Amino acid sequence: MSADPKEKLLLDAEWEDAVMDLQDSEKTYFVSTQNTDILCIKVLRYLKTHRVRDKLFWERKGDEFHTMVVSLGVPPSTEEQVERVLQDDPFWSATLKLFGVVLPKNE
């Protein structure tokens, strides 16, 4: 069953907003908006092409998550930038929603 197109557009807008916020915050580390954009797209591509089996992955933990960080940390991105981007809650949440993964909120 496919998602409602309007809902998909909202998710895409949420993801784009998160990416724009990341672009602004990464400027403090002298990272270009283009490099941040490339990294965010690489995250999407990784999640589309790799099967994730470990539930810890979605919590940004575990071997599978670390493998992704290392594989994405190639020029023009660094492992440190990958960590910063993936630890950004709005970006991670919006990215997971694009793949239909919703984590329970910690209270």
C-alpha cells in the first residue's frame, strides 16, 4: 500500500528543512553547503541500498551503524562530519520517516 502523496511531500519537506538546518550548522566547521548536501544524499542512498538487521542501528548504535559511518566518511566528507550529521536528531528522524521507521519517543 503506497503512502498518501500529500504525506510524502510533507516528509520530503521535513527532510529538506533538516538538511538546510544542517547546512547552516556545518558552516561553523567550515564545511560547504554542497558537501553537507552530498553527505545527506549519501545517507539516503546508503539506507536505500543496504539491508539493516540490527535494531540498534536505528538508535544510532551497534556495528551496522558504525559500518555506515565509516563507509560514508570518505572525501569530501570526514568521519567527524558524518557523526555530527547522523547525531542531528531532526535530520535522523526525518530520514527514518522517509523509510517508514518511527522510533518511540524517550520520556
